[in-house]
Amino acid sequence: SQRPQRVIVTGGPGAGKSALLAALARRGYPCAPDSARMIIQERRRRGLSARPDPAEFATGILRNDIEQYRHAPTDVDVVFFDRAIPDALCMLSDLGRLSLAEAGQAVTEYRYCRQVFLAPSWQEIYTTDGERDQDFADAVRVHRRASDWYEALGFELIELPLVPIEERCAFVLEKLGMSPNP
């Protein structure tokens, strides 16, 4: 049987990725949450600082992303990921812990849909919260870095339109050749 398409939604913080995935989940599509946010929440619960040192954080995110990849349901057409293994690899690369070639090797091992949805920085909806402590300029920088990185790894980036969530859902499903109404 054909494996499900593993579809990544990436981009900087506060661009509406989690809201989009929540809307896709309400429509019955399996979605894997953002590992960074999960780690920050867990650290807060344990009374620790929000983030460990960058290398530990990136390694923890990668470990979590690999777990989510391995445990994604296989009896469905598509599974959506709120950021994914390539994002964690990008963090490790930026820290000098990993080359682009090594990242490419990992992406060959952990296959995702070639089309990656990129949520552009969106000033109007940007807010900080308990897990999101970057300012908007930082969000723009993260977005640019994700965009460059995914292109370097050979993915095809599809920028999400700055439209309401339901329209974003329909856009994503249409691009994947799926009916917007399951």
C-alpha cells in the first residue's frame, strides 16, 4: 500500500501554522504538533527555563520530530506536520553541528512530500505568548531562513496566502489535489 504523504507546514513563529493545522485536524486530517512548542511547554511544567541551550534544544526537537515521523498513522492519505525534521536539521546546521550534505542524507531517509507549505510572516496576526517569545523581526528572519533551507534541500515551497483559516485549508487541500470537503 502507498504510504501517506507527509506534508510539512513551516515558516517563522506566529504565521498561523498551528491555527491552520488545528483547522485541518477539525476536518479529520491527522496532524503532528510543533516539537519546539511541546518541549517549551514541558520545560515550563517542570519549572525550568523555557529553552535549554540551543544545541540541546535542536537535538531535542529533532528527536521528537523523528518520533512523530515514525508514529504517524499509515492508514491515511495525508499527515500534516507543524514544522518537521528538516526544521530541526536547519537549527543544527546553523549551530555548525551538521552539514547540508548530512541534512540531505537525513531527508532521503525521512521522506516528506516534495511540496512544503510556507507560512509567510504576517504582522496583523502576530502575537507573542507563553511559548512564543520572539519578536516580529525575529519571526521574519526565521521565515527567510526556513525558506532558504528548504529550497537548498530541494523542496518545492508553496507560500500560503494571507487569508482566513478556512480559505487557507481549502488552498492547501487543493494544492495537494484533495477535495476541500472530506
